[in-house]
Amino acid sequence: MTTEPPAERPTGPPTEPRRTESGFPFAPVYGPEALAGWDPAERLGRPGEYPFTRGIHPSMYTGRPWTMRQYAGFGTAAESNARYRQLIAGGSTGLSVAFDLPTQMGYDSDAPLAAGEVGRVGVAIDGVEDMAELFAGIPLGEVSTSMTINAPAAVLLLLYQLVGEAQGVPPARLTGTVQNDVLKEYIARGTYIFPPQPSLRLVADLFRYCRAEIPRWNTISISGYHMAEAGATPAQEIAFTLADGIAYVRAALAAGLAVDDFAPRLSFFFVARSTLLEEVAKFRAARRIWARVMREEFGARDPRSQRLRFHTQTAGVQLTAQQPEVNLVRVAVQALAAVLGGTQSLHTNSFDEALALPTEKAARLALRTQQVLAHETDATATVDPFAGSYAVEALTDEMEAATLELMAKVEELGGAVAAIEAGYQKAEIERSAYRIQRETETGARTVVGVNRFRLDAGELAAEEPYRPLRVDPAIEARQAGRLARLRAARDGAAVGRALGALRRAAAGRDNVLYPMREALAARATVGEVCDALREVWGRHVPVERF
């Protein structure tokens, strides 16, 4: 047997160094000089201890893996319920609910603005009956549920509580998270309802309510994910997210809450991109910054208040409709970045999500990706395997510096809300998104299957046709029929009185969640509750200034 000699390495002038997504250059080789003067005791500490660079728990995944949470929801509550049962049977350890756009915007399914959108990008929830059907046969005292809902987060959480109580589950046993992060909606997503100030008041009211009524519930998941999907760099993602977190802490303190009473229930939500090393550095830098902010700026003494707990989702924006099976590889790399970065829970996208809602098979493969990482690799064998890496520690320090610079700019503008009103974060993200798009179009950025390594006409013709999951367009009419029957059967006078009490609380300073719960228990709809608040607080109209 003969062996070909190894190919000679090319010689000549060095090429331009690659840059991270945040813009700083990669060194071709990292060595001790990259960490000159670097103090591991100060910058790292031990896992589970301040500044939490190495993770928020001493043992991390060596005791048990992260929560495997699969994001799902489409069509009717009954259809989504069937998918949840499949995920639980397949080994999912947490549910994550996707709501349709009318629900996210606080409209009932029969509202004129809901036309064409009912059940399309998530499940339609109009009232307590829909929520009960969504979780039929799923014991809410035994499952952790995350709900991706923001402006009407309080409404959906109260519906969940009412369903739990109907199952015989006391509120103190309910566990899960509402996203409840409306500030990022003004920056990146657009599913806001009210102006920023009353929205912050609603967030603080939810904090107070959960402390008293649902103490194990995570009251907010401050989200950088959607900023990243809109084009934010990793540094922008964590800078603007942590700045929003600071705004929520200040709002809670202004409402009279003590920092160590609510901060342990704060959580975050980030993306995991395919740029594995930078993503690991991003998560480490974010933990370190948040720990310092909570301890030094807000005086938090409880270590749980200083810990940055976060959920991660793989990068939907990096999925491609071309050669969608390649997305399985992308998602696996992104999931590994989240695990090596120390996430507390993880959702892996399905390979077909660039085309349509995921099929059952695609959702199962996404869950299996996490299970392979947890049980067939050694990623869970030791805590923070990158600790002390020349490359990762240098990238973490660079990420921290870039993030702090952006956070300082937000503070100069008066904080997150003032910067949002000035259009600062949105403008910065749009510039980054434009740069990424231009790099993809010119070929400076390789996207496999899109601008390189594409299939020719013959290969495309031989591809097995993809059969996407279809949402029945008749769902809208069925939901409208359910609403008509609900309004005819309920006590309309009781609903009217409850909504009146909600308006009075919104106009004053009382916690609005208590009259809101009474209205929902009287079978008021999501749209009716949100309309009552719109009447008092108004609607947000964006202004482009920056």
C-alpha cells in the first residue's frame, strides 16, 4: 500500500485575518501573550461562584443535563396539545409554547386585524377554554412550561394559572417562564401593544403578583434572541439585552420591590449561532457582566440574584431553504455552542423551519440532536471545558469590552427606554443586518447551499420533494364560532363589571393582575382584556429619530 505525501502548505503573504461576528479579528494563533496580566481568580472564579464566568452551578451538567425544551404551537389548541404529548413521549423535559400573531398582539381570533393570521405561526388562544384544551391531559404540576409571549404575558400567565387550579394544582406548584420582555419588541420584533412606560408598569405588576401568588415562576425572560434574528452581532445582542434587563430591575425597584426579592426569578434568552468559539465567549462574558451589575450597581447580596440564567435557541436566521437537510448540521453545531457556553435550557430548531412549520419527524430529529449531545458525547463530563483556553478567554475579554462600550452608549442616551425612543438600538441592528446581507450577496460570507456548494439543475430535480406541515385555513372560522358561543353562554354583565374594575386599576396604581384574573375567570377574552388596557394606556406609535 502506498501513501500519498501530505500536500505542502501554501506560502506567501498572509491573508486578511478572519473577524468575529462582532468585528474583532481572530488571531491565527493564540498563546500566553493573549492573556498577559490575566488573573484567573478574578476573571474566572469557580463554577457556581461570582463572577459566574464558568457557569451558575458548581456541577453544571455533570449531575444532570440542561432542560430540553422544544418550541411548538400551531393551529388550534387541540392540534398543539397533540404535538406536546408527542414531545413529552419522545423525552422532552419542558414545553415551550408558540402563540399566533393575533394572540401576541392581544386580539381575538375574530378581530378584523387577525384575518389571515389565526393559528399560522403559533397556537390561537382566545380565552380560558382554549388554554384548558391546550394542556388537556398534561399535568401542570409536573411539567415546566415556557410561554413566548410579551405584551399580553400577564394575560396568558393568568389563564395558565386558572387552568392549573382547575386541574387541582395550586399556583405555588406551577413552574415555568413567561418571556414578558416587551422592550425588545420595540427594538426588533414589533409585537408591542402599549407605550413603553405602562408596559414597564405591567412587567413590575407581574413581578409583584408572582412573588405573592406563583413564587416558583420565572417572571421574565429578557431576550436577545430576536435582536440576533434581526441582525444584531453577538456583542450587540448581549449589550442591548443586558441594558433592557437593567431597565426592568430599575422599574421593579421603583415599584417598591427589594432587589433580592425578585432578581432570583429573572432569566434571559439568547441565540446560539454556528460561530461556536465566539458564542461560547459571548455566554461567558454575559454572565460576568450581569453578576457585576447586580452586585455593584443594584447591591444584590443573594448569589441567586447575581446569576445570569438563560435559555438558548439555535439560530433560526441561519437556517436555509436551500438544501434544508444541511440545517441538521448547523443546528448540531449551534446546540453544542449553547451547551459549551453553559445554557440552562435549550431549544433546537427543526431543519425544515425555513420552509414551513416543522413536521413531526423534523421536530423529533431536533430533540434527538440534544439527546445525542447529552448522552453520546463527553460535553457533559466536565464543567466548562474551555476554561483557560487562550483563544476563548481572549475572545471573552474582547466580547466583554465591546459589550460594555455599547451599554455605556445606551446609558448616555438615558437608559434602555430613552435609547429605544431615540431609535438607537434598532438603527445599530439594522446596520449590522445590512452588512451581513451585503457580505452574503458578494460572497465575502459563505453560506453553504446558498452562495457556495449549490446543487445543479440535475441534482435539484433528483431531490425528494419536501412536504411541509400545512395549517388548515378553516381554523379561523372555527375559532370565530367558538368565540360566538362563548359570548352567548357567559354572564355578560359579570364580564362587563370585571373589565370595568380592570380599567380602574389601570388608571390608578393598584396591581392590575388581580382584576385581570377576575375578568378572565368570568370568561373575558384575551382581546377584551387587552382592549380594556388599550382604552386607558393607549397604543405605542413608533417614531424614527436616530
